[in-house]
Amino acid sequence: MSTSRSWTAGSRPLANFPTETTTHHFEGADGARMAWHAMGPDDAGARPVMLIHGLFSNAFTNWVRYGHAAKLAAKGRRVIMPDLRAHGESAKPHDPAGYSHDILADDNLALIAQLGLTDGGYDLGGYSLGARTAARMLARGARPGKAMLAGSGLEGLLDLRGRVDFFRRVLEGAGTHPKFSSEWMAEGFLKTTGGDAKALLLLLDHFPAIPCAALAEFDLPILVLAGADDRDNGSPRALADALPNAAFVEIPGNHMSAVTLPEFGGALTDWF
């Protein structure tokens, strides 16, 4: 099943590119109903690239709204954008049984299998939690031709306890955060994406660490892309240094702003 849509704000497009997408559904790792969105040509000559959004976000907000997916589609790429579990139009279980430490990676490995994407026949990227999910997918056997880990640093892949604690405060203290605090701004962002606090709290309980030794095995070309003022998930340069075949690109912005800028879309389009 699929539906077409054109994302707009009133009568004005949200980006200076065609923004029509199609929405599809697939079975997650445990059979849950999951959503993915596509943009770009759907033919044998269009190389797929899967892009995975960050925590509290969704495919539309990270990839469609600011024109990044459209830039890739204009280059002839088939852009595949899943909504992570507990996000967007995908399943949001309120039962702990709907979560496991590798559920996000396994959901998206299931999508790769159901789409029939072959080793080396697609590319893979993610932002923030999406980058962490992409790294877990690599550790669990995904074999894209190229990858991108954006909005992430070395510490954020090895140990996310500090960030998990922050997001738990955001969710559990909703409505009480001091105005303009980091928690208040994160809560405001969550409201714009329609996040489900109960499902997200369960997801936070299931973030696995990625062993540093695993990063040394990621020998495919990987772009580490980050805002110059983004250290929310640790050091991006240290992450690039820990990977055997990485390129490092720094653009303006912090963790919230960098992903909205045209420089971000330009860098990922140049890479892919």
C-alpha cells in the first residue's frame, strides 16, 4: 500500500524542490506495522539511499522539510526514509515487549530485506539517533556501498547514558522545564513532531552501546558530517579518526540547526 503526498506549508512549498513523496508500510522485526517514505525515481537505474532520522524527529522533519531528500532525488537517487519505531507513522508500542536493544537496527534491516536491497547495492545514512542506528546496522551485518554518520560523535556511539538521562528528563518533566532551557527547547521540538512520550520512554530503555572495536571493522567509505558547534553526542572528529575509511565535513550550526541548513543537504548530496 502506498500514498502520494506533497508536503506544503499553506500554499507555499517547504523547500525549493519538488517535495512529493510516497508512503509505504513494512513489517518490523517483530511484525509491527512500520512506515517508510520515498522520493525520487523508482526504477532499476536509481541507486537507493536509506536515510534514518533522529530522536524525537521523523523522516519528514529531517529529510523532506528542508529539501535534502529532494536534492538527492534531483541527482537521480531513490531516497528511502523510514520512520523509526516510536516515531512518525510507525508503530509506537506502549508495551515493553515491543522494544529490545537492537530493535531499531533490526527494524531497518528488515526493511532492507523486504525491499530486496543487495550488499553494496544501496547507501545508508543517519542523523543523531539515526546515525547510531546506522552504525548498529553495520555492526549487525548491513553492507551498503557508502555510509554517513551525521550529528554524532565518538562518545555518543560508545556510551549514550548522559544523553539518555537528558531525554528522560525532557519526557518525564514535560510542562515544568524553565523557559529557554535545553529541556524546554527539546520538549518544544517534540510537540512539533507529535511525539508519543510513553513510547519514547520505553525506547530510551533500549539503547545499546557500540563497542569501539566494532568501529575499526567499518571499512567502507563513511562520511562524518557535523555542525561546527555540535558536541551534543561527543566529538565528530574523534569519530572520524576512529573509523578506517572516513571523511570528515564540518558545516555551520549546532545539533538542532545544522540539519536544517542547505549546507547539510549539499554535503550529503556530494557524498552520495
